[in-house]
Amino acid sequence: MRNAAMERLSKLITDPPERPRRSRASNENKFSAKSFAVHLDEGWFSFFLLALLVFCVTWCIQVANWVDNLNTLTFSTLLALIFGVWSAKQRHFPPVFVYGSAIVLGILFAVWRMLALFYNGSMSQGLQGAAHWFALVSANRPNGEDGIFFLFIIFACYILTYFSALLLYRWHHPWLVVVLNAVALIFNLNSVATPYVILLAIFLLAALLLLLRVNLYQAIYGWRRKGLRYSDDLSWDFMQTGIVITIGILLFSWLLPGYYAEPHLAQIWTTKGPLGQFANVFNNSFANSNNQVAANHGNFKDTLTLGGNPNLTTDTVFKVKVDTPDPQYLTLVTYDTYDQGWSIAYSDQKYHIAANTTLVTSTKKTHTVKQTIDVVLAPGEQQPYLLGASDIIQMSVPANALDGSGGIIAWLGDDTTSLKAGMHYTVVSTASSADKESLRAIPMPADAPAFNPNQNPNAEEPIEYFNPQTVKDFSVVPTYLQKDKRIKDLAEKIVAQSGAKTMYDKVEALESYLRLHYSYNTNIHPRAGADPVLWFLFDNKNHDGYCNYFSTAMTLMARSLGIPAREVAGYAPGTYDSGQYVIRGVDAHSWTQVYFAGYGWINFEPSASFKTFTRPLPDQYTGSSSTTPGDNHITLPAPGINAHRNRNIDNPADSGSGGSTNNQAQEQFLTQLYITLGSILILIVMAGVIFAFWWRRLFSQYSLATQLYGRVCTLAEWAGIKRSSSQTPYEYFRYLAGSALSTKDDAVALDRLADIYVRERWADPESSEHPRSADESNELPGLWKRLRLHLFFYVLRHPAFLRRVPDALVRFYKSVQKKRRKRKTPQIEF
């Protein structure tokens, strides 16, 4: 016995003997069995976190929908992830050969999918497309080759995922993995709808936990090399604390106000920052948003870019019958924020408006205009915009009003309503009846009288009163244009030369200047990287452009003077023919609206070659009503009447409907999310019911003491505390009490359970030692009630049973390899 102990001790303290060299045949068998087996020292949880990280980026790219057929990215990302992990862990091939093979595989896969999806599988067509793309990029003109754009995206995503796996598992740089993927995610998040910000939350959760897991692994590896001891439960306890802290940080950040922006860090995301500069290069090399776009008959989005030729067609889009011969512009969407392009920032939410329900506004001097619109060829739309003359107050179809601080931004269709060929609907709008003298009576916002509705709620506000929030939101000029000062200086010079004193005369002077000094031309080529408006006003030697440039220039010049103005996109009136207006693709247009206190948003036409808006004569529409009697009415407060941007449209008739989602894509995403969460919840409930049924039947054929002993041993084994064959029930339960239970009373209860079980199992049933003699079995339910919650909670904190899944897969893989070797062995010997 002494010699055996000394021999075991000598094996522990001495180095293991050197393994003999295997023969070539043995090496071949080893290669066939284990060359493709992967063991992750960092743990399979790190692999799950890495997969979550990279797939958040992949899904965000798919949602951004830069080009068609991006659903292929899911498979390519999975392929790159698996190949990357194997490349990092394998030791049988030279790294240079493996990395080169991975890059070649990625190129071949990307080219194969590009040719199959965009060029009918023809290599010659693909080469022609690549040559066309190279020629356009060399000429500094963005291209329209979607196939090349697709090739770039799928290969970039593949390489990002592959090298993320290498950085984590080969070179152990988790921070670099997070940073690279975060840049890609943020770049794409700017082009997705609001609900998809959930991808950012998932990404941050996975990133923080991945950093925690890898740093913990590196620390444990260092402790092992130094011979330091640590608790077996340290990894799980550490990760459990990290999960709680990470979720707490995300929840706390979610509750913080989102309107604050740190000015220095915000420069990273601006068009002048690194991401903005990359976006410019990206657009010039791949996107077709600046100088060359596909032929279209109108394409409306939540953003409005100022690029090259819009390439509008002469296709008939709408036919409009109006109850008045006056031409009316058709509005689809308005924009409030400029940064080398227009976007919507101040939108609060949408409100469902039932068909034929009228919005009643407090705007002065308006008359109603009724239009019957027939859709011949629907324009391209990011959201289901519905159009009509500004400002819409009623539709014959159910719709959703997108509300903001300056009033309704757009009317959107619901699940069953959107612009499509053959659609027919009626829209009623309130057109302004304000004459020039009435508008001239409105002072500049800086000179307008102050008014506080909270002091006297019953008092009627002065017609000259401007709400400060509306003025603030729609007088914003980007910081870089404020520093440049050329637009403001030009606007002040125009106003000074015209001698304009009133706000209306100043706006009219800006309108006239643009119409007289610039010509209308769609075939323009703005300089890449430059601000489009600065290029149009000061650097374009031809002094030409199209509506987007004219309206943007006027809007920004008005804002630089402190005048609230916004950009509007839609269609010009078109051509009057046989009692109706025919609107074609070339009539897609943008113009400027200026806010006059009391009279609302007034249209202005700064684009040369378009007719200016004719102002009504004084009292021309006296007696006309801005409401439609006999219909359901909803009171709509004046724009900006509340300090908060949400103006809370009161809609008692549809109060149960609430607000709809932002667009069909968001609705689909939320529907899928709810279905997924509901399915997971149902599966959890079903699993709980099945587990409860199985647990109640577990060891049911034995006595109560044996049942409880078996359940305690089962829970302990699930937590990784296995019973040794040399341990007695007393020893095992005492060891379990020291590992899993924290209080002395629990340890006493567990020891009591072991004592009753042992005496019931091995004591003479007729002796006084047996529990039956003292009826000690009545104690067991109380003991189990005290112990079960603590044991279950310990299992949840230490779910060692989860390791059985990968272990079972590894055992299955090894068994398959072993069977293959057995089948090959007779052939080799033969």
C-alpha cells in the first residue's frame, strides 16, 4: 500500500515521459481521426457570443438592403465563422496556406453568387459589368452595377467574420474584434428603421460578455502556468456577475434621455467625420445615389439626397381631378434636418385616422380643396406615403398621420392601404387663403410677441405668436455651415439689396434671387466630397441645378436669417388635360415651405422654369369653410402649441387602435419578433410542464426517503457534483452541503435526510434503528421543502448539464471516426 502511494506521488511531481514517435501509418490514422476536430479552450460560450456578434452585423446589412439578394449573407457568414474557428485551432497545415485558401474560397463564393444572381451565370457578362464599374469609378462617377456592389458586400462580410474568428481564437485580440464589427454595425444602422436598434442592444450585450469571457480565460491560463489555485466555480460565478452587470448597464443606458450628443464624439458620425468621409468614398465607388441613378418616375424615402441626374421618366404616374381649376402641388413628405442631405428627425409617432375623418386645425385663412386621385403607376416609396395637396385634413381611405413639431410630416397608408396601380381615393386639403398683405403683417420670429398659454389658458394667442420650439426646430443650420458663413452672408446680402423689411418680403427676395441667378438643369455632376449646397451656390461655374438644390438653398438661407423653413417633396401640378391634371415622372419635385405664425406653412417655388405660387386676393375665399360638415372630426392643435414635440392628436373614435408602426418593414419585423418571442415562451411553458410531470414520476416506485435521496443526487450531478463510488451517503451529502448550501440549517437538514435514508435502506426493519419505528418519515416532506429551492437555484447558477450536449457531439464524432478506421484497417492490411 505504501509503495503504491509513493508511485502515485512520483507520477504527480515528475514530468510525463516523452511519447514514442508513431509510425507513418499511425500518423495517417491520427490525421484521419482528429485533423478536423476542434477544441475550444476558451469555451463554447465564447463561440456563441462571437456568432451573435457577427450575425448582428450581417442582419443589419441585410436590413439596410443596399442591394438585392443579400439573404445570401447569412450562409456566407456561417461559412466564414466555421472556417475561421477551424483555421485558428488547427495545427496540421501552415497558417499562410490556410489563410490564403480562406481568402480564395471567399472570393470564389462571392463571384459564384454574383454571377448566378446578377449576370445569369455568365462570366463574360460579369467581366463586362466589372469593366463598366471600373470605368465609372475612374471617372469619379458613381456606378449602377448592383452585381459589383453585391460582390463587395458579400466578400467584405465574409472577410470580416473570418478574421474576427482568427483575432479571437488565434491572436486573442477581443477588443479589435468588437471595434471592427462595431464600425460596420454603426455604418449600417444609419440606414435602417428604428425598431432594428435592437440589433445594437444585442451586439453590445454579446460584445461585453465576450470581452469578459476572453479576459477571464487569459487570466485563468496565466494562473495555471504559475501554479496558482482558484475555485472551480470561478468561471461561472464571474460570468454570472458579468451578465447581471452588463444587462444592468444596457437597461440604465436605455432609460437615459436620447437627445444629448457629446459634441466631440458626435463629429465621428457627421459627414465631415471619418464615418462620413468613408460614406462618401463608399457612395462614389459603389452606390448610385449621386450622379447616376436608374430611370424612375419618382422615388421617395425618409431621406432626400442632393446628387446628380435624377433620371426621371415621362411615364404617367397620377391623374388628379380637382374641384377648383387652381393647380395644386401634391405633397408626400416633409424634411426638417439637413446634413449634406435631408432627413426626418422631429417625428413623434403615428396616429391612425379612420376613413373620411376630418382633422380640424386652428390655422387662419384656409379654404378646402378636394382632389380625386387615380394611381396609374405607383412611385417608389420607402414607406407607404399617400399624397395630396398641402395640408391634408381628410382621406377616403384609412391612413396614419405621422406627426412632428411642425405639424403632420406625411400621411401613410396602413396594412391594407398604399399607393399602387389602379388605386382610387379622394383627399381633402386646406389650402392657404392668406394674401400678401396678411403675410407681410407677420413679423420676424425674433420680433414676435411673447405668449404663455399656461398663465391664461382661456386667452387666445396672438396671430403673430411663434411657438419657440417650432422656430428652434426649423431654424437649425448645421454647425459646419455656420462656421462657413457663406450662406448666411449671401442671404443677408440678398435681403439688404432688395430692401426687404418684413419676413414675407425677405423670403420672396430669396426666392427671386435663386430663380434669376441660377438655371434649371438635371444633367449636373456635383463634386464628390463637397457639400452639395455650397457647390451649387458658390462652386458650380454653370450656376445650374434642379429642384433639390434650389429648394435646399432657399430653405437654408431662410434658416440662416432665423426664419423657420422646411423641405417638401412630392409632385408639381402636372399638365391640365380634359378636366384633370396628368402627373408624370418628370413632375417629381421639391420646394420650400416657410412657417408664418397663424397661417401655417406657406409654399414657395425657388426653382427656375417652374411657376411661382399665386397668392389669393384679400377675402377671395370669404365664406369658404376649412371643415367638411357631417363627418367625424378630430381637433388637431396648431403646430408646436405644446412645448413637447408630441402634440397628442385626440382621436376618441379610434382610441383603441393606437399608433401604427413606422412602415411595413417595421411591422413585419415586429410581427416576426412577437411570433418568435411567443414561440419561445410557449416552448418554455411546455418544457416546464413536461419537466414537472417527469420530475414527479422520478423514482416514484421507491420509498419517499429513496425518492428524495435520488432527486438530491440528480440535482447535484446536474450541477457538476458527482458522487464517487468510494463515498458513503453521509460523506457525499456533507461534501454536497459544503459546496452547494450556504447555511448551517440547510446542512443539518441534508445530513438528516442522509441519516434517514441510510437507516431505512440498511437497518433491520424490526429494530428500533429503522425510521419506521419512530415514524421519522413524516420529517421528509419538510426537509425536502427546505432544500429543494436552494438546490434548484444552485443548479441554475452552475448548469454543468449543458456541457453534455457538446460532449455528446464530440463522442458521436469520435465513434464515427473509430468505425471508419475499423472499416479501413482490413483494406490496409490486405
